[in-house]
Amino acid sequence: MVTAPTNITDDTGTVVCFVSTMTCTNGIWQGLNPLSFSLPLLILQNIVIVLVTRVVALLLKPFHQPRLLAEIIGGIVLGPSVAGQMAVFRDVVFPPRSILTLQGFGHLGLLYFLFLVGVEMDIAVIGRTGHKALVVAAASMVIPFSIGTASSFLLRNFISKNIHEGAFVLFLGVALSVTAFPLLARILAETKLLNSEIGRISMSAAIINDLCAWILLAISVALTGPSGTALTPLWVLLSGVGFVLLCLFCIRPTMWWFMQKLPEGQAVSDFHVCLLLGTMMLAAVMSDVIGFHSAFGAFVFGLVLPNGPVGVALIARLEDIVSGLLLPLYFVSNGLSTDLSKVRDGRTVALLVLVFVLASIGKIAGTVVISLFYTMPLREGLSLGFLMNTRGLVEIIVLNIGRDMEVLDDESFAVMVMTSLVMTLMVTPLVTYLHRPLRRLVGYKRRNLQRSKPDTELRVLACVHNTRNVPSIVSVLNISNPSKRSPIFVYALHLVELTGRASAMLIVHHTKTSKVNNNRKPVASLIGRQVQSEHIFHAFDNYEQRVGGVSVQTLTVVSPYTTMHEDICSLAEDKHVTLIILPFHKQQTVDGGMEPINSSIKVLNANVLNASPCSVGILIDRGLSSKARMAHGQQYSHRIALLFFGGPDDREALAYAWRMAENPSINLTVVRFIAGDQADVPQSPATTPPPPTAQDSRTISIVTDSTQEKQLDEEYLNEFLLGNIGNESLLYTEKVVNSTEETVAAIQSMESVHDLYVVGRSQRDAALTLTAGLTEWAECPELGPIGDLLASSDFATTISVLVVHQYTGGPLGRTGSTTTEGSTRPMQRRNGNESQRLSTASRAWQAMPPELSVRRNGR
């Protein structure tokens, strides 16, 4: 049976014949070419498109360019401008008979993407940023629109003929003034400005800008529609207004009613998702029927959907396939229409580029003027101007509609697409340059606990990934003895992974004013991670109100795990933090074991340890918060054990334990481990080598690092014991061990009555023989040998562990050999009064038994 061929005519006027039933091939063994059938050809095109766009994305990744730009460039590369120059590639991969199918799937991807963009937009953000975003949006749109309007009278004779003059003015004005909201959101994420003040203003202004652009574009489409009666444009506009009102006053209340009926925490069913997608397609068809572009209907329908569980479910289920497979088809169909070889009229090109440059300068200048009016720094004003000059998908849609309506010819279309692409490529490097971290000439001084004064404010950056981390972090803060004399300022930082998905963008909220009314219930729009953030912030706010001597500021970091440590360390340095507390990457199971949550968290903790500007603590939680609740109910005192081997990290752990020991509800046990070959030497201040005298300036003292570290350990231990004379809640003991096995046995023999172990991450060289075997078999090297042992599932399953790492980097060298002011001096240099106090401590030490119990006397 022979099927009659069907004829179509492509854009060049060529008649293409094909058989309408040739969808799937029957196999190459029948002598048929698989690429002659539509489905195998479409699959091949999809494979080529995905490969090319991903390669371009990898090439642009070092420059922090978003993937949307890579897909636009990939479409141009596959078009007649580059790969299409090869006749074999053009005829085999993108033959004319396949363009219709490719454009159909591409426009379907466009509809879904713009629907998701509408869902992603939160109009309430505009109200939270105030009238500043409205003024910025107006300034960034009015000036370039005016330039486009003025230049349209000059360009009309070169670009477009026999077209309604008003439509051409609107098309050119919209093309020059639009800001691409989807691309802007991803650029803000790449430049780590998504949660900043400039990020909130630019996002809000871009939403306003996009809404105005769609309205003007709808009017332009109505004016340039097929010729009919004189009232046709009026009927189109009235129908569009009716469609928008229907969505606002019928569909939106229905969706709100549906969200109220949905039980909290219950997932949206597949039936509801399919129903919404079908309704979205119906809205797109209605928009196309009344004379608007179908993309307008999909965007408006997504915009009126409330930000809630329904929106997040739609984004989570659609975004990967839409952004990964369908949307690149649209960019390729756009690239197939962008033929740079047709650009031959130099005068037209020069005029278009000049107009684009002038419009961009006007857009940036207007934004800078408004930012200066609101007393924003010039750097932020320039950054805001460049961000508002972001172009991309929305402008390509406008230009495609203009070309389809014959408002633009192919030459002008290609020039405007390339000019828009170049300007958008410049945004990320310029904004990154303007927001590069300025080198601080003078850093802050209290970078670790050992060098912090006891009567000063302790600044802690407490990081949490989810609500499960909050109780244990709060318990650690609570036993850190916050008081009016030594208050604690807590920066509670919610860490949210940014995957480049729109669902991650929805987490952006107003955390700058983080004081939340405790009586206010979480709004319905805050679901998923947003509800989690709300609960986390409520918990820290309640802790601040319940405990005296504590101030809390809640913040959010939205970043990929690979670069999240940069945000944490930058925030710690900006806030002059002394200690960063990180949750462990494993959590305890019901049977007492430890299961990993996310392997990326382990890498994050290691990166923070390497790059931190202050001391770091990693908390392994094994029910510390439950014991804290028991303490409130039964007057139960927390029992904390410090394992001391020696070295900077152990001294930092001792400094933190010292602060905890000042809390009346804390019982602290300090266990010092001594190598067997050193046991014969009395570990007391009396054996400490005397400080060098100034009798002969020609005397040269040679002190090895191991000897100096040992001396620093002795001095700080003596200072600790001297400051805690009379503290009955302090117990000091020493254990002599000769090997790793004896070390493990000694730790296991300790009573399991403690709630928390505090240990240093690494030990000094002299103690390495006691932990050598542990280092070789460590599963989590970021915890150090002792911390890894205590965190293993084979060890105690009821005791939490805090692993402390002391900051020893920076231009000042090792903190153990620096003063609080940052000037270098040997630790053994003491003035007369201090030496006298140490001598007193030495005599007190010698008079005490090995297990020391002293009454607290202040630090």
C-alpha cells in the first residue's frame, strides 16, 4: 500500500514532500534510511542538541555563566551561522522537512518553561522591598523604551516596511527595555547575590519589568495581527483583558481553596498535577485563539497560581525534563533562524548596535541614578544597573514574535539576537568584578577562643541544614554559659543547596528582618524548604527570648555545596565570628548507628576547616538535646568530658570547655593523656623550663616545635587550673598510655555518664604515637583520629561529640605564639607578676592529688 505524499512549503519557498505515516522505521534490514522517518530523526536531533548545549555549558562554567545562556549559544552554533555551513550536517541532522516537528516540540517546551517561570515569580516580593523596586524598574524601563521609540522612526525605513508604525515602536521599545527574570535569577545565584539586598531589589524590579513587557508585547501582537476590520485590535485587547481577569478572579481563588483543603505535609497527587497541566494548555490555546501568543496564556496561568505546595510539586516534576530536553529545542529552532551570513548591510548593523548600546547605557545610568538617590554605594548601583541589563529568553521571544509578524527582517533579527547575547554575557564578569572582596588591611583579632577575653562578647556562626540540627546546636549554645558579662551573639545560618533549579530559587525570602512574631503561623505559601526555614528561625527566636545573654540573627545561604564554604567563611569574616559550629554529615538512627545524610556535607565541612578565618567546631549529635530537656525537668547536670592530648586544637577545646565550666549546671571532667616515656617527668609547672633571661643578649636559644608546643600546653593547663581553684564541678585526671590500643582502651573504660565529649581535631607531634593507628583507619579524617573514633558506630552510642579546630592561619602565624593584639612574642615571656602567679599555681599543683577537684574562682 502506497501512501500519498503531503506537500509543505518552508520559509525559503521550497516545496518539501513527505509521507505523513513515516513516523517509525521498520529497520535498516529492509534497506530503509532511519533518518528518513520523523521519530528517529527527532531523537538524533535531541541527542545532538543536548550534547552541544552541555559542552557549551561546561566551557562557560569557569566564567559562572548560567546554563540558559549556554543553550542559546548552542542553538546558534547548530544553526546556519556555524554548523549549518556544512551541507552534510544541515541535510542529515536538520533537514527542512524536520523543522516543523522541531519547532512544535520547541514551542511546547517554551510554554512549559514560561508556565514554570510564572509559578516561580512571587509578586509578594515586590511589597517586601517597598517602592524602591518599583522606582528601579521604572527607571530601567522608561529610558531605554524612550530611546527605542525615538530610534524606531529612523530604523523603520531600514528594518521593516509596510508594518503598523505603532506596533513597530512597541516591539523595538520592549526589545530594548526588557529584563530577563529567569536568567537574572540564575546569574544572581552564580554571583552569590541571590540573598543580598541588591539581589532582592533586582529580582523584584525584574518581575515588574517582565509584567510590563508582557503587557506591551500583548498590545503589539494585537496591533500587528492579521488584517481585519478596524475594530480587530480593540477586540483582541478586550479579549486579553477578559482572559487575565478570568485567571485572577476565577482560577486563583479556586487554587487558594484547593490549597486550604490540602492537608499539611501531604504531597500533591498525580491527578492534580495532570489537571493543572491540562488547564495550562487550555489557557495557552485560549490565548492563541483570541489573538495573543500562546506563551502569554501559559505565563499568566502560572503567575496566578499561589506559591504553595502545588507550585513546588509542578516545578519539581517538570523542571528537569523541560529545562534539559524541551527548552533547548526552542533555542535550536531560534538558532536555525539566526543566520549571520545574511548580515551584509553595514549601515543597518551599525545603527542597530548603536541603538542597543545607547539603550543599555540609558538603562544602567537610570538605575545608578536611582540607587544613588536611595544612598546606595556606587558599586552596588553599577551592579544593579548591569543586572537590570540582563537579556535573554524574554527578549528572544519578543524578537521571534516580531520576525514571525514580519516586523523584523532576518538580518535585523540576527543582529539583535547577537547583540543581546553579547551584552548578557558581560553581566556576570562585570558584577563579579564590582563585588570582588576587598582586601582587608586590618583583620579582626578574636579569631579563636583561647585568645578571646573572658568578659567580651562571643560571636558564633551556627550552621544548620534542617530542623533536626537545631535542638543540638541550641543545646551547645546553652551550655556555653551565655551571660550579661560574656554574652553570645549567634548568627543562625540555614544552609540551602542551590541546584540551579527554580524550586531552590523559591527559598529566597526576606531574612534581613528576621524577627518573627511567634504567634504568627507559617503562611501557606511557605512549604517544603521554606517551611523548614520558618521553623528554624522560630526555634532560634524562641531561644533568644527564653535565655538571657543571647542575641540571634537568622540568615540563609543559598549556594551549591561545592562553593558554600566560601559563603560561610566570608560571612564569618564579615561578622568577626570567633567560632563556627557545623553539623556532622551523619545522623543517628533508631538502633544507635550513624547513617550519612549527604556526602556533599562531608566535603563542605572539610572545605570550611581548610578555609575558615576562625576556629571551627563539628558537632556529632547523639541525643544531646533530649538530655538538655531532661536537665530542665529533673535538675540533671550536664556532664562533659574533655580529652586532652596536647596541641593547638586541644588547647582550643580546653578554652571552650573552660567557658562551659563556668556554667553552674555543668560538671566538667578533664582527662589528660600522657605518653609512657614522658610519665616519669612530672607534668607540672615546676618542670617547665624557666623563661630566658636577659643577662646576656648574645645567648641563642634553640627550641624545637615539639618542645614549644609542650610548653604551651603546660602553661595553658596551669592557667586553666589556677583559674578554677575551688570549682567543685571540675574533675582533673591523667592517664598514662603507651600505644594506640591503650589509648582506645582508656577512652572506652571511661564511665558512660557523660553527655558530651569535647576533643581537639589534631594533636601535637609528641602525642601522635598514641593515635597513629587511628589515623590510618580513620573513616572521617576531617574529625581527626580521636574525633573519628568517638563518632564511629562501634563506640558509645549515647554520647555526643564536639570536635574543635583552632584557627592558626593568617599573616600572624600560629595563634599559639601571638598576642591578642596580633604582635608576635614567645609564649614563655612573662612579666614578674605573671611568673609569680604561675609559681603559686605550681605550688598549688604539687599539693593536689592526681584527681583534682577545685572550687570555681572565676577565670
